[in-house]
Amino acid sequence: MALLRIYKYGHPILRMDVKRIASVDHEIETLVADMIETMNDADGIGLAAPQVGKSIALCIVNNGLIDDDAEAQAYINPVIHEAGEEIVRLEEGCLSIPDIREDVDRPESIRVSYLDLNGVEHDDEVGGMLARVLQHEIDHLHGVLFVDRISPMRRKLLSKRLRKVASEGRVETENI
């Protein structure tokens, strides 16, 4: 397993739509293991493939931070089909935007379909923190960052800090 570079705010790959994964193969399995190691090393709760320089529909969630008995899980080609009506505002951060945290409104529950690492299809209703993390990570797969979901005024107030993150994160290597 290897630690991967986490691409920072301002890198173009974070704004691209991703490609669906045709099949779960050894390359995907290795990438998932590397992403889990990278996420854990960075003390993250989730990580999307674009954040490590891969423009594919893959994200992982450290379910152990949500439920003590759970392990990190891969979500391949995830799609949100429905969102609950109850909206909850909670603080979010992002490994690609270090040291910036803001309140973000998101639905409390979602219905999401995805493939697991064994290629098995799932269609799950999820709520609470898992729903929030999945929404955040799936946003990454569509080039949307959590700062896009805050008010224009808050974004303007953060603009200097965001430019600083962007200027510091222009390294373009695959691995560290």
C-alpha cells in the first residue's frame, strides 16, 4: 500500500466530472487500499478518487468513525437517487481544503446505489453522518466542493484563505 498525494483546492481535477468504472479489477482494489491508507493517515472520514488524482467514480468512507464495528468501505459508481426532506446544517471540512470548516446544509437521509469492492450492487437508504459523508464525497465526483454549498458571502470571506490553499497545492505528482 502507498500513501497518495491529496490534491488541493484549485487543482483542475477537483472540478472535473468522473468516468464510471467498468469493472472492479486488481487496479481498483489496489487504489482502494491506497486511498484507505491515505485517508487514515490524513485523519479523514471520506476520500474521493479525484482528490488523489484519479478521475473515476470511486469514493471511500471510514465507517469506523461512524459506527465502531464498521470498516472503511468503497463506493463504486455511487448515485444518489432520492434525498429526504429534512435538511440538517453541520460543519464540514475537506482533505483538499485543509484548515477550513464551514456549516453546510444537506438532506438528513438519501437513497444511494453503488457497487462494493466485490462488484455487488447495492441500493441503500442511509441517514445521519453516513448520508452526509456520502453526499460530500459524491459531490467530489461531479466537481462540486463543500465551499460551493455555502453562501456567496461566506465564500467571499474565505476567498483569501482559499487562494492560499490553491497556491500551496499546485504540486502535480501522483505519489509522495
